[in-house]
Amino acid sequence: METTDATRRISAWVSAFNRAMEARDIPGALALFDEACYWRDLIAFTWNLTTAEGKPAIESMLKATLAETAPNSFKADGNASEQDGVTEGWFTFETGVSRGKGYLRLKGDKCWTLLTSMEELKGFEEKKGRRRVFGAEHGIHRDRKSWLERKQEEESQLGTETQPYVVVIGAGQGGLALGARLKRLGVPTVLLEANARPGDSWRKRYKSLCLHDPVWYDHMPYLPFPDDWPVYSPKDKIADWLEMYAKVMELNVWTSTTCEKATFDEASATWTVEVTRDGRPVTLHPKHLVFATGMSGLPNMPTYPGMERFRGEQHHSSQHKSSETFRGKRAVVIGSNNSAHDICADLWENGADVTMVQRTSTHISTSDSLFRFGTSRLYSEAALERGITTDKADLINASIPYGLMHEFHMPTVKAIREHDAELYRRLEKVGFMLDFGDDGSGLHMKYMRRGSGYYIDVGASELIANGDIKLKSGVDVREITETGVVLSDGSELAADLIVYATGYGSMNGWVARLVSPDMADKVGKVWGLGSDTTKDPGPWEGEPRNMWKPTQQEGLWFHGGNLHQSRHYSQYLSLQLKARMEGIPTPVYGKPPVHHRA
Amino acid sequence: METTDATRRISAWVSAFNRAMEARDIPGALALFDEACYWRDLIAFTWNLTTAEGKPAIESMLKATLAETAPNSFKADGNASEQDGVTEGWFTFETGVSRGKGYLRLKGDKCWTLLTSMEELKGFEEKKGRRRVFGAEHGIHRDRKSWLERKQEEESQLGTETQPYVVVIGAGQGGLALGARLKRLGVPTVLLEANARPGDSWRKRYKSLCLHDPVWYDHMPYLPFPDDWPVYSPKDKIADWLEMYAKVMELNVWTSTTCEKATFDEASATWTVEVTRDGRPVTLHPKHLVFATGMSGLPNMPTYPGMERFRGEQHHSSQHKSSETFRGKRAVVIGSNNSAHDICADLWENGADVTMVQRTSTHISTSDSLFRFGTSRLYSEAALERGITTDKADLINASIPYGLMHEFHMPTVKAIREHDAELYRRLEKVGFMLDFGDDGSGLHMKYMRRGSGYYIDVGASELIANGDIKLKSGVDVREITETGVVLSDGSELAADLIVYATGYGSMNGWVARLVSPDMADKVGKVWGLGSDTTKDPGPWEGEPRNMWKPTQQEGLWFHGGNLHQSRHYSQYLSLQLKARMEGIPTPVYGKPPVHHRA
């Protein structure tokens, strides 16, 4: 294997950094950074998901964490690469209690971006590979219990004779990914799922739904999809996979179970979680409660004048199950983001007369272009052939600090705008209001900043451009009548069905409902970066608020996001929970104050 | 990457062989082989599983197959290795209709062993990796069917409006592995499973059962076990995995379905298969019928005088579900192979008074030693770390011709004998009759030759050595009385339970039962090599009889074996069936005559 200049440069930096870290030499470490520098730490130094931006912030972080972290043994790992003056490469390291991986970008010989990621806790490694359990107990012992008997015993006692350490509300992809990691770490966990079967939250959606992200981005932890899995999985196929996943990962999923109420006792640092399981009340007493109820919170149902008198059917987009009964009927969809487009297309496909009401501008990117110009760089067959496995892709992805991320996305957006110029022209011609983000950074930044404001086009834009889906744009709803929707321009749309594709609130809405409004206010808004762009007010936080990391409420956590985030960030959340269960000190650095309540 | 002498040697041979093959130059090809030489072909040249042993046999094979096969493009692949004068390495090649892989052993610069394996049919490649289906149909189309609707439609029509091309009897690991491969190849298939759920044939066994082979040997095709799977999987865990596998692979498994009768119409080359599905009769008309009913055939139930008068419970080992009801009872187990040992241990564990009746000698190898000295070379974490993936291990394993295989196993047996000398001494001290195979080649050869005569020790041998399980050896059963078993030495064993662990017949017993005794005789005995050793009479066949390859009956196939064999050989069986479905000529070379009927 040829040692390149890039590899030598990374290796030299990592060696120098190791000397500084092992000597607890903060000035020495700072001297290795460029003036413009970012250090993103995923719980290895800070027991938090944090990005220190600039030398003063890095200095503060190291002063607070270096002694207790006891970092050591930084070693460059594998081949580095160089492009446009930026050298990138991998390293491994240890702390007093953990082993980690890192990814480094140098400008010249100074660090521009640094990622440090905890991979495992020493002494609590996953029992995989050479550490796997034996399974059979060779040698014969009277009255030993079989695997099945032990499993059944555990299941029957959990929640009565024994208490879970963690309760997760929601067994969608987020809850299941976290559950699988906690299972491997030996953290007793119960997942509460309102539906009868894992995957039902997918099964119950409208029938043409497919994932909008490609397969390479969507793997669950530990059990990747087979190599013939479709690029964009149909919803029922994903549902079956999740149901199977829960089973073979041996997760304690309580199905047909709703969480009614949760209260936290500060003195004992224990939750009381009241649930209804198959119609019967059960009370659980975990130390930690994780909301994995979907990245979006409760549906935002608007309150337009006159809604109560509408004689047709009206519901929030989250309640839209099937369009088949609306053949030949008139449907009005209020909203113009992902759900609005998907539901308009589903209604049109089923022979309804559909009008979309676009109140504000929307960012459109076709699924194909997003993949071609964006995602495929790290998540694709081509990436795999270049040696970028899912684990590596996740870390490279995570190594881009949020403070720079918009700059990484702008060239992608520019390429997509050129490639799809004709589609954009045709959409504008029918009056569709387009945007590309406040700063032209496109879809992913809108997702991270506000979780809304875009449509990943899988076909509905063509229907709008050619008029199959009718469009009323630049208007709002004035009132609902007995027979339809009156718009702000005075026009009226007759309707048999009104769908309010008006989005979702912050996830702490679930806390308000299940715990208390006070606790929801205490932890504050979930999601968003504080970018001071539309629907993401400042101040700048540098990381998504409250996700996968400690909140202002001990024992209260939020988990979720898309399949990629559910997979990758469940690693850090599971390690944080495991460390607490084992009594490993977890001093949290850099927990931000609450700036927004919802 | 350094090019070694070994790599150069393999490369030179493969180049020369390619010139001979592309020129259809049989003498030129033969000149490249050592006098002692073996060419094992897995359907690439012969549409058969065959081993040509020696130059004359290779010459005959090439004369019959070379023109039609049109082999070309042989290329050395990757690094070769050399040890003890034998150089080994990989190559790829093509034929007129397929792409293949091969593995080569040279002595000096001449070929000692050659493997040619068909990997895929040109034009009918699996839709995996870059070829995977798109899944979502981007663009919106009225009245299109969803994945679920299409799946449900296919399921509802298969067997009525549409006919499967293949019917597989049995949905254990063998049937499921084959079903998964046929699914990928687009061959319409129905699997018939008598039990209510896939995996039930495992669930119904005695509760302490675990796999006797380690996890690395046991993967199913396409979906390897997660990396924390136990070394020796408990039966219920495997059962759950198989049930999940059938589901996510979207196999058409008809559960609670028994095959009642099958007849073959020679004129139309079509089967009529009468099944009872959930209590209702259904008639299927496939072109091919695969028996995947377990490598062993129907139970061999002995007929001892007096059996009818026994007042306790008596059953064949295959009927032994649970030992829990025999606490404090006297149990006699007739037989001394795997099932006999497992059931004796299970009975002892449950507090029964157990006696094993050993009629003839048994080969014992501990599971740990078999792994340490044998299997782990190709199937283990260490092998994986050396780059030997499961696919590679399967081909290296297959590259050892059966004619040499006993020689490869003798050193393993020798090492095990030394390592476990104390156990063997103690077993002999209590009268246990040991053997190591007629030629000292041990367990795997007994498995391939006769499928019996051994116990993979997971603990019962200790119970025999220490007297917990009582032993009567060197005797046969004279008669059964009302209260027990009279042995050939005149002694009598009182019994509340008699288990006949007396083995199984050949798989063609299933053909006799479901089709006709005549057809069973026509295809003859299944399994065994013709090694002219105990219970494997000659003449030498060089491959297992009738397994995974054409039989004397058109449209009739046998599939199964252990998990490794089910995984690997399902590849060749599925390609043979696919080729026939697509009308690709499949001239079979070297189909042996039937020497034994059962």
C-alpha cells in the first residue's frame, strides 16, 4: 500500500495532536488548529452532541473536559485523500472509559474540521464477532432453562417483577433502532407501540407511499437490507421489515399499548409511566423515558372560521389513509410541502378532482437529482465500491459541522437547479412559488433547520406543471363554508374533501400532552439549529435542539429523525443510557439554555 | 499490492488454460494437468455436479462438453498462496451462457485440483447491487397497483389462475434457501410446509436442542445472521429466523399444507401435485418437483418381536418431543448416534433413569474440537479476518474433490484424537465402542458417505463416561416384552419409555410414498458417495448421489443437507431450474446409472 502525501500529513497531525492530548497541553492542541476551525464531538469528550466553533470555543471545551476525558492513543487509520487543498482522513483514539473513531480535515497542516465519535465503552463492548455468546451450553445440566424459556420468563416478568431501565415511546424505525442497540448493550428496555404490529404506522399510510430516501441511506443498525432491496422501498415492504426486525432482534415491543401519563420523581430520579396494554393498565418505573414518536410532534391542525359547518370530510394529512373513496369527488389540499404533494398525487391517481392551495413558497428537488448530485456521494453502490461502508458514510456525514453544512450543500443545489431548469420553469409558469432556502442551501438544510418547507419530488410536480393537479398559490384560507374553502382572494373552491397538510408541532408537544406543559417548556423546542432563517429563529445552537442528547430534564430524551439519523444517532443515545446505567460518570459539557418553548 | 511467485504461477496457468479452452484444444488443456488430477464442475461445463478424476476422465468430459460450453475469458483473480508445495488461487471465467468462478490447486506448475462453478446466467443476473429494482415508480400513474396489491394478487392467483414452475416439498432451511434463490431469479415457486409456521420443524424438537454446527457455517443465502448471533444457535431462535426469512424474502410458503400425491405426465413433462391446504384440496401443475424433506428420508422404525405388547410409550426418535413427562421413569434408547445421545441427555436432564443400547460402534467428536481443528479454518471470525467470506469459504470447501476429501480430514481426526484422548479413554472404560471411520477420516466423511454413525458431542459423552447415562454396548435387541427390552445377551432392561433412535431411510423413500415405488427405484438411493465403506457400498460415484442435480427422472430433484449445503448447493439447483425455465439448453454430462435402490 503506497503511503501518499495526504496520508503522511494526516498521520503527522494525529501524532502531534496525540502528544498534546496525552500531555493535557491545551495551547499545544490549539496550535494545531486553523483560525477557522470546528470540532464536533459525539459524546467522547463532552457526553453531549456539541460543536465547538473556533479556537476560543475549543479552548473552553478542553478546559472543561480534558482532565476527566483522559484522551489518548490517537492513531491515523487507513489512507487519507486530498482535494482542492483539503486533506481528509480517519483516526482512532481512546478516552478513559471508551474507544472512539474520528475524521479530520486539514487545510495545509492545520485542522479545519475535527470529528470525535465514541464507538464503545470499555468493559461494556457489544458481544459481537469474537465476543459473541456461545449459545448452546455444552455439557448437560439438570433443569437448565432453554433460550425460549429464558426469553419467555424475561418477557413475562418485565414490567411486573422487574422494571425496565428505559421506556421508549414509539416502535417505529427510531424506537426499534434504539431498542436494538440497547438490547446489545444489555439495557433492559420496553418499547411502547400504539399499533397492533410494528410497522403499522407505515402500513396505515396511503397506498402509493414509498421511501423518499434511497436504500443505502436507510439501513437499520446491525442488519442491513439484502442487496436486492429496491432503491426506494414501498411502505408495506418497510413495514414487514420493521416487524421482522423487532422479532429477530428480540426487542420487548409492547404492541397495542398507549402511554397515558408520565411523571418524574426528582428525589428518586425515576419515572412513573402509566400505560394501557391490550386494554389493561400497567405502571412502569424506568429511570429514562425516550420520546421516539416521530421527528415531528403532534399534528398542527389549523382553526379556520367555519370548519365546524363543513359537510364533507376534512382531516389533517396525518389522518389521510386512502384516496380510493374519493374517485370523482372534489378534493382541496391546504399546504404545499411533502405530505400535500403526496396526497394530491394519490388523490389524482385515484380519480379525484384535486386542487392544491399553496400559501407560501416551497422548495422542490426531484428525488433522482437529490440522489445523483447529493446523497450518492456517500450512500450508493458507487460509494460502496469506493470502500465507503454505511458506518464510514455516517461518520463522514457527521464530520461536516452544522456551521459549514449549508456551504457544502450550495453546489449541490446549484447543480440540481441547472439539471432541472425546465421543470422549475414549468412550475413557475403555472404559478407555483419556488424557493431554494433562504441562502440557496436547499432541501437538507430546510430539513435540519425547520423540518419542513420542501417536497422531494417523486412525480407530483409534473402533475402540477401539466395542470392535472390544479393550483391556487399565493393565497391563504379565509374561511370554510358548508361546501368548500373560501380563499383570501375571495375565490371559493367547492370541496367534498379538505385535507389540512399543515404540518406538525415540535416534539415537545408530546411532553406537554403526556407529562406536563411545564416540563415541555422546561426542555423547550425540539429540532432546529437556530440558523435565524425562516421558521428557525436564533440564537445559533450549532446542533439540532434536544435530539439524541441530554435535555434540561434529567431522564428525558428525544430520538428519531429519518432512517439514517435513527440508525446513526441511536448509537450515541444508547451509549449515554448505558453509561448512566453502569454508573460511569457522564459530566455533560455545553448543554444550551432553552431559547424557544415550541 | 505485491505480486508473489504464487500469484504469478496461478496467473500463468490460468492464461495457458484460457488459451487451450478458447482454442478448444483438449490435448493442450490436458498437458496442463498433473497425472493425479481432479476437475470438479458445478454445472458450468456439465449441467451436473461431477468430478472428473484423472486425465482420461477429464478428456472424456471435455470431448463431450467443450464445444457447447464455449468457455472463455479465464482470468486469475486476486492473490494466490503457497504452502507445502501446493499453490492455490482464484479465477473467473465465462461460458456461452454463464459467468463462473473457479479455484485451482497446482503441484509445481501442473493442476492438481480444479473447481469450475457457475455463478450466474447471462441475461438472467440477479437484480442486486447496481441492478436492483427501483421500487418506487416515480411519476404518478392512475390505477397503478402498489407493491402490496401486486404481492397479494400474485399470492391469490398462484396455484389457481397461474401455475408455479417449481413446487418444493418442505420449507425448512433447505426449501427456504432454494426458495429465496428461485425468487431472485424470477422462477414462480410454491413451497409446501406441513407445519403451521416456517421453523416449526425446529420448534417441535426437544427443548435443549441447539445447532451442532457453528454460526459461520450456517448462514442462509443473501441475509447473513447479525454479528452477535450465538456460536451455536438455540432451536427456537433459528426457528424465528427462518420464519422471518420466509417473510422478508417474500416466499410463497403454503403452511399447514401437506403433499398427498404427485404424478408425472411424461408427454407434457408436467407434474400433477395434489395437496391439502388448510384442510382443502388444491391441485398444482408444476414442471419441477423438489423434495426438500430433510436429508434423511422417512424414519427407520425397527420391527422387533413383541413390540405390539409393550405397555409403556415407544416411539421413533423423530417423534420424541419432550422428556419432561418422564421424570423418575425408566427410559431405554436403542441406538448410539446423534439423536440417541441428544435424547438420552435430554431425558437425563429431566430426571429420567436412562440406558443407551449401543449395537455398533460410534464416532465421537466434541463440537469444540471439530470447530477448533476443522471447521474454523474456513468458517470463523479468524477466517473472516483473513478475508475468507462465506462465499469464498463455500467455494474453497467445494474445491476439495470427494476422492481426496478423506485425506484432507485425516489430520483433523488425528489432532482431535490427541486433544480428546482422555475422553476417549474414559468412554472405552465404560464399554463404549468407538470408531473413527473405516479409514480414520472421521465425522464429516461419515456424514457424506452414510449420513450416520457419529455423535457431535455437546455434553452427553461426559454423562456416559461418568455413568449418569447407563450403557449397554455390543448387544442388539432380541425382543420387546410388556415391560421392557430383552437384549441379545439375555439381559432385560425394564422400561417405561423406549425410543428407537434407529435412523432414517434414503430420501427416495419420500418418492415411494408420494409418487410411486417404481419412481423411487428409477431414481435410486439418495446420498452417499459409493466409497465402499460401512453403509456406503460402491461403486465409487465421486459426488453425493442424486443431490442438487439431475436425477434419472426428468423434473424430479432432491435438495437439502446441513445449513451450509442448503445455502451453497441451492445456488446450483436454482440455476439449473432457471435455465430450464428460460429454454437454455442444459445437456447433462455424466449422469450415473442407479446402483442402489435405497
